[in-house]
Amino acid sequence: MTDEPMGAEACFGEEPARDSRFQVKQRWSECCNLPDDHPQKRTEFLHRQMNEELNSLEISSRALTDFPDAAWALRLRIARQCADEARHALMFRKVMEQRGGFVGAYPVLNFQYRIVCRLATLEARLAVQNKTFEAGGIDALATAVTETAQAGDVDLLRLFEYQEADEIAHVRYANEYLRSAMAADPRVALDVARALTEASRAFAEVFGSAAHRIRYEVSTGTRLEAGFLPDEIRGATAALARKKTAGMQR
Ligand SMILES: [Fe+2]
Ligand SMILES: [Fe+2]
């Protein structure tokens, strides 16, 4: 392994399988970016979320099959996460279809799977998927729950509340596991740091200038519930601000 920084293309692995209904894209700019007041904006969002939940399910499933020797207690947590993510995908599909959408109606991205499943260790995968992507998800959900409650959209509010409770638990077990793994072996911290750098390079490649349109902020309350330390939350706040600024400069 070399210490030379990797180019963005090398930070992506293979695509997950999708049937012919799906239109799979590689960059955000190739997707269906509707204006906020478009009548299909919400349906497109729900379709995208459904596919993101599939990515989470596929990443967790691969963690079980690729690391059969991991501790049983950790494998049990990952298996439970598989069940949660499958339930989330079904919930999003149902609400999306109730609002006039259908599977394959809009293009999808599988960047999470492509970024995470090429990583060689379970620790690196949990750091990128649960501690980074899903932690960003709980920040976004905190905003979504507030906005949906204000709009009086009860069906969607229930979905977001169920999802938020599950995602907090996913982030928390990864935080707890990674903290003890790093305490037992400092090399884990180096492996994780390398994976996070590569993931952030790949994420920037996928989203380009769209990153500055991120509307949510880091949610201190939910991150504390999810097992982050105050210093880590300050770091995440600074990283999100950098991501938005970098998007503006592209
Ligand atoms: Fe989920
Ligand atoms: Fe999750």
C-alpha cells in the first residue's frame, strides 16, 4: 500500500446490482434536481431515500458476509441494522407510491455502496457508513422532523420519527465499537483516518457544487444521543461548514 494520495476515481468500487427499472447515475448533476416548489419534488426525494436505504441494507449485508470472523455481538448489531434498513426502504417505497411515484421513476445514485464496500476493514466501513453517512442522515432527519411537524404531514412525520430512532442506534453502536477498537489498537485510528479522507474525496466528486446547498446543520442533541463526544461534534460542525464552502467555490 502506498502513502500517495489517491485520485477520486480510485476511491470508488463496483456498483450494487439494480434491475432494469432503475436509472443509475454516478454524479448528482446527472440526477433529477427539481426546484423546491416543483409538485414532484417530495416524491423524487422519497424515491431517492428509498434507494439510499437499499444502499445501507446492501452495505450492512456485505459487512456480515465479508467479515464472518467479527465478534458475535457486533454481527448481531449489524444483522439488526439489515432488518431496520430493509424496513426503511419499504416504508419509503410505500409513501413514495402513495404520492404518485413508482420504482424507477427518477435516476438514483449508489455512491454510498461504491465508496464503502471497497474498504478493506470492517472498522473503516463502519466509520464511513455509520459514523459519517448515517450521522449526516440523523442531522438531516432532525431538520426534517421539525419541518414536517410544522407542515402537518403526519404520515411522513411518523416515518421520519421511526427512521430517526433506528439511525441513532446504528450510529451509536458504531461509535461504541470504534472507540473500543481504537483503544485496543491505535492502528485502527490510522486505517479509519485514511478511509475518511478517501470517502470525503469521493463524496466531493459525486456532489460537486451541490454541497453548498445542504440545508441542515449538525444536530448536537441527536449526535450526543448517538454517542458522539462534544469534541467530535465540534469537528463535525467545522467539517460540514468546510463542505458547504468547498461546494460554493466549485
Ligand atoms: Fe435507514
Ligand atoms: Fe441506518
